[in-house]
Amino acid sequence: MALMNRLRVFFDLVKFEHTVFALPFAYLGMVLAAGGWPAWGKFIWITVAMVAARTLAMSANRLVDRELDARNPRTMNRPLPRGLISSRAVAVYAGVSLAVLTVAAWQLNPLCLLLLPGALVFLLGYHYTKRFTWLSHWILGFTDGLAAPGAWVAVRGSILTPADLPAWLLLFAVTFWIGGFDLIYGCQDVDVDRREGLHSIPADFSVARALLLARVCHALTVVLLASVSLAMSLGWPFWVGLAVIVAMLVYEHSLVSPQDLSRLDVAFFNMNGYISITVFAATLLALWVR
């Protein structure tokens, strides 16, 4: 019983359910690189690597921001500020996640292991960026976006040839997608960010400008996803899925305005979870029918 309670606290700490945002894009890079479903060994180790990477990043985030979280009414009830878990325990979880990620990269191929230190710079460093730049939204997006080319490299063992262009398009599609909805999410912390001297588009400029930029980011996301389809010669299922994604993005942006952020959680959690699953399912179907 005590073990189950600890696991529940840990899953709450790292928001394990939010893995749905990044994992489908890792799988997207995986199936595009393989031209379909890869060998099960690749699938398993890519999944292990992605879950470990996200757990490492979130554990580090909670440690780095624990004092800020304790002073923010929105985050003060997280497990670490409430004392439900110790900083030492979170550090141990982060260390275990790093070890698992390293083993997974080693199991996948030499290039994955070679690129791991560069990925760690973002996984462990993006938490600090809000302290000195409003570009933090897109740095977070880029960090999450690394899941797609990471899975591509895991399958193909390359990233710099002309044939690897779709991996780069996916990286920036996710960068703008995540950056866009982080702009929306950041609108709820304007007063706290200004008080703490933290930087974000909503705090440094305005909520209205943040929401406008979020729309621009998501328009770029659609363009980049369409470019992936053209580069990979994906068929009609992808384009149907992309049309659904456009509709969901339009609906997401209709839920929030500078005057009303009351439905922000629906826009952030529900819609973006649906979007990531939709793009993966549409791509997998497009590869299956062609």
C-alpha cells in the first residue's frame, strides 16, 4: 500500500499522463523512418528512451523550480512543495531515469548514444531559460520536439543526409506546436512571473500578444506537417488527419481570449492530447494504405 502511494505521488509529480503530448510524435518519427511499423525491439527501446527522457526532464524541472512552485498559488499544491516527497527522492528518480535513458540509447544504436549529451543539455537546461529569456516557450518546444528526430535516428542511424529532411521538419513542427500552447499556458502566470522576475511573452509583453503568437506558431505547425507529408509522399489519410488537426487548433484558440482564460485547461490538456494522437494515427494509416 505504501509503495502504491509513493508511485501515485511520483506520477503526480512528473505528470506522467502528459507523456501523451510527446510520445506520439516520437512514434511518428519512428514509423516514418521505418516506412511502417519497425521491429518490436526498436519500438520497445524507443518507448523506454522517451519515457525515461520525459521523466528525467520533469523530475529536474520540479527540483529546479521547487521554491518558485511553493510561491505560486497554481503550483503550491504540487507534491514537492507540500512535502509529500523529498528533494532527495526526486533526485534519485532523476538519476535512475538518466541511467535508463543511457542504456536505451546504447541499445538503439551508436549515433543515439553519441547524440545523448546534446539532448541532455536541453532536457536538463530548459528549466532555467525562463529566468533570462522569453524565448523559453520555444526552447521547451524544441526540447519536446527532439523526440521525433530522436526516434528517427534510432531507426535509421542517420540525421544529416537529404533523406533525413522529414526528421527536421518534424522537429520544428513540434517546436512550434508545443511553443504555441506553452504561450497559451503561460498566460495564467503573468502576475507571478512579473513578481518573480521571470520571463515569458505574456509577462514581458501582454496576454493578447501571446495569444496572437500562439496562433502564428500553430499555423506554422500545420505548414510543417504538410511539408512532412509532401516529403514522404503520404496519402489521403494524412491529409484528412491534418484537416481534423486544423479544426481542433481553431477550436483550441476559440476557448481562450485576453479577457477570458477560464477554459485554458481544456485548451491545453484535452485538445493537445487529441492532436498528438490524431497526427500519429493519420500517419500510420497513410503508411499502411499506400
